[in-house]
Amino acid sequence: MNIKGCIFVICAAIMWGLIGPISKFPIEQGIAPLENAFWRAVFAWILFAVHACRIRAVKINIKDLPQIIIFGFVGVTIFYGSYQLAVQNVGAALASVLLYTAPAWVAFMSWLLLGEKMTPVKISAMLITLFGVVCVSLGPQIFGTGKEMNFTWPGIIFGLTSGFTYALYYIYGKTIFARYTTPTIFLYALPIGALCLLPTFDFTPKTGTSWASIVALAVICTYGAYSVYYAGLKTLEPTAASVIATIEPVVAAILAWLWWNESFDWTGYIGSALIIAAVLMMVMEKRITAFLASGSPATATVKE
């Protein structure tokens, strides 16, 4: 496994893990979550626009414009907005865990929309994901741990919505992302997403800390994370990159604990572990299937 590629993907996962903890700074200072999402899209668009112009990749086919408009609304407006709302309502740690239900959504939508086979491993991973979500959201009530739930049901829905819309990046990856560079896609998608967010909030005066946090979301957690992630993919298999990227919710949980004193009870940690385990099952599906079919680790090899 290429060490340089691993380092790039680890850096990307750490950058993505910063989204929730950093977002709480402006939210705690009274900035609306959807305004956070708006400015994140605007500042990231500037960087992607410069990048697209620098590599001379600004042209798109007119027939692809409707798809890019839909992606801008779903992949930017709803995804960025729902994740920020989840951070506000359930905290940075739980929001990141719920975001990582995305692979389960990918498996379901790939079966529904792309005709991919729903294997026993995928079905098991989806059920484990579901049980993990139940643990982190209803654990204190079901198991009687005595800890009061510190989230709202809209927050859980926003978190699951962020996971669902994030999963659509994979579906779009089979279409428009396969035909254009990442800067080209975001050159058009980000302003569309920002414009759709504009009517949903009122602008609020900001402190230096709020502005610094918002700029960090765009520069580090959006442009920077995507840039180093795709640099890592040049030398790593997608499966390996996906496995390494699962450190994102771990980073988010640690920082949320250090910066904001957020923590789960034991049911929450079990649920989080189950969701991450399901992610690993999904990305290692071929190897798991081969292992189960052969019954021997020595013969359980498959070309990824």
C-alpha cells in the first residue's frame, strides 16, 4: 500500500472530521446553521473556480447541465444544510456518526437505481447500520442506562438526511463525476447550492472567530479535503481509501469531546462502533464474500 497515498487520505479524513467541531463555533455564537452552509459553499466555490480556471477545465456539455443543477441542490444545498442542522441539534460527534450511514444508503440506491446485486454482506451491513442508529439514538431508553437523551428527533432526521445525500455523491460518481474533473463539477454546483440556501436564513453579524471558522470549513474541510483525498486516490485503490477514511467520525468524536465536552453513554459508543463496522463490511465486501465462500483465509483472495 502506497504510504504517500495513505497519508493523503488520512489528512482528508481528519479535515472532514473537523467539520462538525468547527461548525459549532459560529453556531454557538448565534449564526444560523444554514448560513454556515451558505458561506462554506461560497468560499469553497471561489477556490474551486480558481482551480478549474488554472487547469483550464471550465467547459461542460449543455446536456449535462440539468444533472449538475440537481446535484448542486441535493449535494450542496441539502447535504451541507442538513449536516449543519444535525450538528446544531445532536452535536458534532453524533452528526458525524449519522453521516456514516451513507454506505448503507449507497448499497440500497445502487440496487434500486443501478441494478447492482444486493448481496448477503450488503444486507447484513445495512441491518447492522440500522441497529447502530437505534443504539445511538434510542439506547438510553431501550436499555435503561439512565442517561437523558441530549438530541432532538429533527436532529436525527437531519443526520440521516446528510448520510443519504452524501451517498448520492457515489451515484453521481457513476455519471457526471466520471466525465469531468472535481473542480469543474463544483465550479457550477456550489453557486447553485449557495443560491438555493440563500432564502432559508437571515444574515447575522459575525465575530472574528465565526468568520475564521466559516473560512476554515471552506478552505480546509471542503477544498482542502477533496483535493488531498483525490490525490490519495491516484496511488490507492478506492476500497483502501474508503477504509482509511472511516477514521473521520472517530476524529469528530474526539474533537467534540475535547472542545465541546460531548460524549455518548455505552449504548452510543456501541452503536457508533456498529456503524463503522458496517462501513468496513461494505467496502471490504468482495474479500469477505470470497473468504466465506472458500472457508479458508489462504484461498480467500480476490482482485479488487
